[in-house]
Amino acid sequence: MRRNITTLILAASLGLVSTMTLAADKVTLQLKWVTQAQFAGYFVAKDKGFYKDEGLDVTIKPGGPDVAPPQVIAGGGADVVIDWMPSALASREKGLALVNIAQPFKRSGMMLTCRKDSGVKTPSDLPGRTLGVWFYGNEYPFLSWMSQLGIPTDGSAQGVTVLKQGFNVDPILQKQADCVSTMTYNEYWQIIDAGLGADELVTFKYEDQGVATLEDGLYVLEDNLNDPAFVDKMARFVRASMKGWAWARENSDAAADIVLENDETGAQTEKHQRRMMGEINKLTAGGGKLVESDYERTVATLMSGGSDPVISKAPSGAWSHAVWDAAF
């Protein structure tokens, strides 16, 4: 009898271990850029055990200048990626069926930052100037803005000269460009830290110019949404991630410290990450479930490119609330 009881206990224990193993579903997340406070919610969710509580084993892959999230997911290197909607929709039109399943960032942090001594005071002063622009999918909002202003980007006297900007602010510091692309939470402060004062700069926020497009959304491949098990896994991932973002807003400095602990390069500093976290929290407040009007505004901006719009027609099936509704 004792032997039978022992056998039953052993079997039950093995069953529990098996269940626990099965519950630890693996998820690989590809970031859009390097490890920094821009992605704090995900690092917080992992560090605080929010993913583990949902039965997930999440791997977070840093990005970089040579990493394009759409290419990574297309090649099977990630289950879910972070991307800006202009890039995602452009990829979709080219045949990669990316679908937005959640939108943690409610607002855009993109700006064009100009030296005041260049004489640029308003967008009407931009013709004849050299502007630093990010590419790899990040150029789309800028090109749409220039199109709406009727400013050519061909380097003509009536247009602007586009300088392919690296992921730094050297062109404006060295006066190679009158203006450069910046984010409210990152490059703008790099310019400040390099010695230019806020009173020496003029900024144009894309939000204020009416051409803001959605940034830092979560995207998966459309075919995977036909699998109920995948939808369930992503629902748990999104739920835990949003919990991480909420924690980051409530514990800003501590969230920045978690990011620093996950920075394997050692390139980030406490001052920069804590300041970035404060700015990021402004952009994520109110984010989560994709708001259709925000999506439509983004599409309208991208289609306003005149003879060369970012996307040629309004996409179909580019977003889904299936995962969000399953999560909440």
C-alpha cells in the first residue's frame, strides 16, 4: 500500500513538473534599438517576474543600426517585434504581413531639432537647408511632412538637402547639418549634453506639426494569428508587458536602473537612462490598445506623399484587437 502511495505521489510530482515545463512558453521579442529606457516595460516585466507569472520564458533581443525588426521576424528570429507603424505598413505593402496587436506608445517622440544660429525659426525656413534624416524605415514620417509642406527633398534651392544621418547627433554639433532628427527622450538630450543650450535650439515636434505617426507598437505575422495557442501566448505576453509599463511609470528611476542592469554593453549611464525614462513615461501614458483614429491618422500621413507616398493605398488587416481582447 505504501509503495502504491509513493508511486502516486511520484507520478503526481512528475505531472506537475511536466505541466510547469509546458507552461513556460518561449517568446522572443526583437527590440527596435539598443537596450535603453525606450523598452523599459519589457525589461521590468522580465525582471519582476510578470512574464514568469504568465507562464512565459521571454528572450529580449537588442536591436541596433544594422537590425531591421521586419527582417528578423520574416526570417523566424522573433515571435513579436517592436517597430514604428510607418515601417510596419511599408513592409506590409511590400508583402510582409505584419499586424499590430498592441500600441504601448500613445504619442510620438520624434522631432527635428535645428540650430538657432542657422536662421531656422519656422518650417517655412527649411528650404535651402541641410537636414539630417534617419533611414531604415524611420524616414517615412519626415518625407510625408516635407510632402505636405510642398518642400522637395532633392537638394534644390527650393528644397532641402537630405543628409543620411547616423544614429548620433554629430552633424548638428559639427555644423554639417542645420537640423537633425531627434527623439524627445534621447538624441535631443545628447545635443544638450554636448554643450548646446536649449536656448540655442529650435525644435519641431511631429505631434505639433500634425504629421505624427505611431511608434513602438508590437507586431506579429498575420498567419500566426490563425493559431489560437499563439494568440493565447501573445495575450499573456501583452498583459505582462503592459503591467511592466505601468510599473515603470510608477517607479521611474527604479525602472531605469533595471534597464541599466540589462545593458550588456555598459554604454548607458544612470543620468541619461533616468532622464529618458521620465520622457518615455509621457509617451506611454494612455497607450495599450490601438486606437483606430490614431491608426487612420498615421495612414493618412503616409499616403500624403504626393507622387511618391510611403504607402500607395490604405492597408487592410494591418491591426487586430484579437490579442488585446484575449488579454483583457
